[in-house]
Amino acid sequence: MERSTTTPPPPFLYQQMIKGRWIGRIFIYAIGLFAAAGIAIKAYQSPPLFVNQVVNGLQLGFVYALIALGYTMIYGIVKLINFAHGDVFMVGAFVSYYAISGFELHLWLLALIPGINPAFGLIIGTISVILLSMITCALLAVTVERFAYKPLRDAPRISALITAIGISFFLEYFGALPFVFTPNFITYKRPFPISIWYIKDGIHSLEAGAAPPDGSILFSNILIIIILTSLLLLVLLQFIVHRTKIGKAMRATSYDKPTARLMGINVDGIISITFAIGAALAGAAGILYATAYPQVVFWMGITPGLKAFVAAVLGGIGSIPGALVGALIMGQAEVLSASYISTPMRDAISFSILILVLLVRPTGIFGEPEREKA
């Protein structure tokens, strides 16, 4: 008897699953088009308001990008979702707060050289505060990695994930102690004075306390500083990853740890460096976020951390450009939904993006399916 070479038809349940997946995708696309059409109509009715919201979304998105880069780097190396990363961001914000309010680190150059240009002194002082936050967060992340994550390197992933959640709770409620950060909301003192401009028949400076003209587009020096700092750190990270020996070792470790060890790479050291770089970026994001939204509290890292995680998944977790693109999309989605739908809906829509991405394209925008290594 000849053996049949025809492929048997797929099971009924499988057919229904495929059909349900396509129905779900069509439903998701319909919702997306409906929301985009609604926003487009309102944007047509008031273009300046829409542009102002886009500017606010850019400001928020670039902050999310710095946090998302830490998520995507750590996942790319050790395949761990470090849910304590948002709390490292919180620590960075508090370190900068105490450096500015308690020690006036942003004024050290002005105090050391009284005749120096005040603007130049504030720039150097602000950079010093950012560097202090980045170094502190890097040291914290390396300590956590060595004592909490390294012993679980060969354990099941769920063990490391539960540990990351435990570290997150520890950092939050340790920071809430009265002799640490306190459980109170604290007004953040900016390291530099805020300047606001508006665009209407040219770029004009807005005087303190004055109302902008109707139909004008507002932006501040905070927006410029956030965008420039984020882009500078992103370019620096890309240079480290693609143009240095450490970056080459990081890519080799991400691809195949046993083979990287055989080639003489200190895999444990590379993992610690990766945690340090990701945490340093989160520390920079902490001071930028607190400068833009001047209030700090011990649980301030939860929501930005989770939204940055969604941004990393949206862009393709493990992809550095994907983290930036996903974060910018998240910033726009959050701000536009708060402006044109309702403020409580911004979080619902932001986290719904995670569900939609996992349903439609689980690898994200720039992500690729994992390939089996020979």
C-alpha cells in the first residue's frame, strides 16, 4: 500500500484559532482607525492645540526612551524583565533632588569661581547633578545584580522575575521610610530657571506670569534639554554597543554566552556593565522627568517604568532604535488620549497598547523572531 503524501488538514480548533486571530486583528485595526480619525478631526478643528500636545508628547516620550533603553539592554543580554528598573529611575530623581536642594551641587562652579558666566556655571552644575545621579544608579544596579540576580543566573526565569518584583517593592518601601526619602510628595527644585517661548509670527519669549497669545505654540528650555540629552545619550550608547570592545563583548554575550566564555569574554562582568549602563540612563531620565514635572515621591517610578517597558515591547525588546521609537509612540499616545479623550484614559490606552502589540506583532516594530543557533 502506498503511503499518502498529502498533508492532513489542520485540526478544527487550530482553524478556529487562526480565524479568531484574524478577527481580532481586524477589530484592533478598526479601533485604531476610529481613534485616529477622531483625533484627526479634533486636530483639524484646533491645529495649535494639537501641535502643543505633540510637543508635550515628545517631551514625555524622550524620557520614556531613556528608561526603555535599560529594559531592552538587560533583556537582550540576560533575557530578564527587570521590573526594579523603574525604581532605579526613582532613586535617580531623589539623588538629584538632594544634590540640588541639600548640597546645591548645581551652583558649585559659581561658588568656586565667582566671576564666571552664570549660564555656563549652571550648565556645568546641571551636568554634574546628572552625572551624580547616573553614577549612583549605576552602582545601585551593579549591587542589586551581584547580590540578587547573579545567584539566580542558571535558575528558571520565573525565579529571577519574582526576585525583580521583590527588589522593586524593597526599593519603594525602603525609600518611604522617614529617614530615607519619606512617604511625602516633595516639590522638586529645578537646577536652572525655566524659560518659555511661543511661536506665532516668529519665535518670541514669554514673560513670567504673562498669558500666551491665542493660537500660539508653546515650548520651553526643558523640552530642548530633554531632547538634546536623550539624543546625546542614545548616540553614546550606540557608539558603545557598535564601536567598542565592550559593545562587541555585549553583543557576543547576548548571542551565545557559553561560546562567549570560550572566546575569553568575562560574561559576568559584561552583564554587570550592562546593568550599570541601563541604570545610568534611568538615573538621567529621573532628573529630566523631575525637572519637567517637579514633584518626587517614593512610588514615582512605578508608572513611568511600566510604560517604558511597554515602549520597549512596542519597539521590539532587545532593539535600541526600537526602544526610542516605541517610547516616542507611547508619549504621543498618552498625551493625545489625555487631551482628546479623558485624563483617566491615558493609562488605560497606554497599557492597552501592550495587549495589542502582543496580539498583532509580539516581536514589536523592530524585533525579529528568535532564530535557532546551530
